[in-house]
Amino acid sequence: MLEKPIRDRKAERHAATRAEILDAAWEVVRSEGLAALSLRDLAGKVGMQAPSLYSYFDSKHAIYDAMFAQGARAYLEQVRATPLTGDPLTDLRAAVRCFVRFCSEDPARYQLMFQRTIPGFEPSPETFAIAIEGLELLERRLAELGVTDARSIDLFTALGTGIAAQQISNDPGGDRWTRLVDDAVDMFFEHVTKHLPLTRRDPT
Amino acid sequence: MLEKPIRDRKAERHAATRAEILDAAWEVVRSEGLAALSLRDLAGKVGMQAPSLYSYFDSKHAIYDAMFAQGARAYLEQVRATPLTGDPLTDLRAAVRCFVRFCSEDPARYQLMFQRTIPGFEPSPETFAIAIEGLELLERRLAELGVTDARSIDLFTALGTGIAAQQISNDPGGDRWTRLVDDAVDMFFEHVTKHLPLTRRDPT
DNA sequence: GTCTATATTTGGATAGAC
DNA sequence: GTCTATCCAAATATAGAC
């Protein structure tokens, strides 16, 4: 008896083409901006006519959604590839460095995932779930440092996204802000260990 | 001899209509997103046909530019309206509170001024010059505190923009991040007074 | 699965009458 | 200054042949 066709060559080809389309889409948005992605352009890059794309994606938003999911998965991979030392502060620094690098190495991806400037687009629940894993990972790292209160966590995410945002907007391709990560984490850590739980000081 | 016509009624009317158009434009972008502004829509809101707008603005980008300028002027006004107490730290807190409030009270304006997501648009030099005054003002405040090194200033702007960005993205209309401003400024100030000049700690 | 052809909408911008 | 009419380009998406 012959082997069963456990490899579905048709499905493989389909998936490969999907991936090729997404690769081309990333190229387009990186060079011309996220909002400038058009199906005609995209189809051209992969040697197709625009309508053919609909064999692979239901709509333009579906393409954005798949790109969002790729971004979220890429982030998780980068986080998991970061070696742990066992020292919480060192590991936290590494985590933030990882996040800031992830954001600033691809502004278009950052815009897609964190800025939401495409009118009418929001990621599907399944896609968004992937992205949430990233945040939870960060919170676990903070918890290891004894930082569990919501205010401190919020302050920390503001610091991380602020560095990334400034880097992208005002020094794309450089390291003017990314190199501040370690200082920033130290600053946060010192403050938080001194004031746990972080209390509000009203200007009375 | 009769008085000269020092009031140019025609010019006044023209300026008033321009202002009316810009008001309507703000309405549109606030409710439908910055990228969703279209000349047809806009003209409709002020009871015109689209081509009539060209009597007031040379192009769509010119409208964005005028909006940018209005935003920059509005920020300067808000800064100048903030009373100074003479205590540098108090004044710095107030300045950041002012900035974060300015950003988060109008996400569309924030997107126009700080995120630059409109393909092909960038403010004219004259317009941009207004915006720069704002940053210089902040730097003067920091200088009064003895903070003059570039790294510290960059860290500070990252903190401010991070709070604003998180507020807009994750709690629009609320105060989850804006209320952290005072803590953030204190954290920064403590760190900076301890480590002046802010030095780099390499993970060797 | 891919194509051609096309529907449909919408956008910015211009010409020229009034 | 405002209008009508129009141009031109571009977009997403669908229908149906092959």
C-alpha cells in the first residue's frame, strides 16, 4: 500500500504564496508608508493582477491583519530569544532593550501595531491575542522585581513606548534614544524600590 | 478729509471664512480620523462645493499645514497661560502636565503634529518654526533645574511623550496615564540630581 | 488560480461661466 | 468668490471566462 499523501502540496503552495505576498507587502509599507499600500502595487510586486490577491486574502484589511499577526509573532520570538541571566534587573533591562529595538527597527510595523492609523482597521481577536502575550511577559518580569501595582506598570510602559516613539520620530535609524534604555530602567527601578507602593503626591 | 479705510473688510471676510473652514476640518478629523479628511466632505460642512475651497487654500496639504500651525500656536498659548510659581520643580511638573494634556485632549491633533502619518505631508518651515518654540521653552525650564546635558533632555522628552502616547492609545478620554505625570517628573528629577551628568552604564 | 473586464466609489484638482 | 461640469487618477472589490 502506498503512503498516504500526508503532504498537501497544494496547501503548501498556497501558504507559500501567501507568505510571498506578505513579504512584498512589508517591502511596500517600509518604503512608501503604511497607508500607501495598494492592492495594485502589491500585486505588481509579486507578478499578479490585483484581483488574484483575493484568492489569498479576503480583503485589504485581512492583509493588514496577517501583517499584524506576523509582527506580534516576531516580537514573541525576539523576546524568547533573549537569554535570561537570572538577575531580575539585568533581565528587565534586556526586555526593554528588546522592545525598543523591535519598535525602532521597523517604523512601519510599529505604526501598524501600536499607532492604529489605518481608518477602519483593527486586528482580529485571534491576532490581538498574540500581541497580548508580549505585554503579559513584561508584566511577569516586573513582578519578579516586586513591581505589581498598576501605576508602576503603567509608568514603565510609558517609559518604554516613549523611548521607542522618540527614536522613530526624531532619529530614525540612529540610537539617540535607544541608548538611553539602561539609564531609563535604572531610573525607574530606583524610584520604584524607594516608593513602593508608588503613591500620589498632590500639589497641595 | 475722510478716514482712510484702515479696515480691509474683504480681507477680514476672507480670513473669517478660512477660519471657518479650518474649524470644520478639525471637526471632521476628530470624528472620522485625520486621514479621512476629504475636500468634498469638508466643503459640504461649510456649505460650499469642493472647488470653492481653492479660493482659500492652495491644496489639501495647505489645509493640513494651517491646522498644524493652529495646533502649534494653541500649544504655545497653553504654555504661556500656565502660571509660574518660581519653584523650578513645581513649574516643570506643570509644564509636563500641560504638554500631556495638550496631546491627549485631541488625538487627531497629536497625530497631525507628532506622528506624521499623512503620506507626503510635512509642515512648511514657517509652520514648523512655531512648533519648535515649544520645545525650546521646555529646555529652558529644564536648564533652570540645572539639567542641560542632551541625554537627560532626551530622556525627559521620552517620558513626556510616552505618557501622552499611552494615554491616547490605551485610555482615550481617561486619565490613567496623565495622572502619573507628577510621579514621573519626580522620578526623573531624583535620578538626574543624583547622577549629574547622566552617565552611560554599559553592560560589561 | 489567474486572468480580463468592469463596477463602483472616491479622491484631488482645473476650466470657465456667472 | 462661487458655482457647474469635468478631468484624471486611483482605490477596493466582483463577475465570469479560461
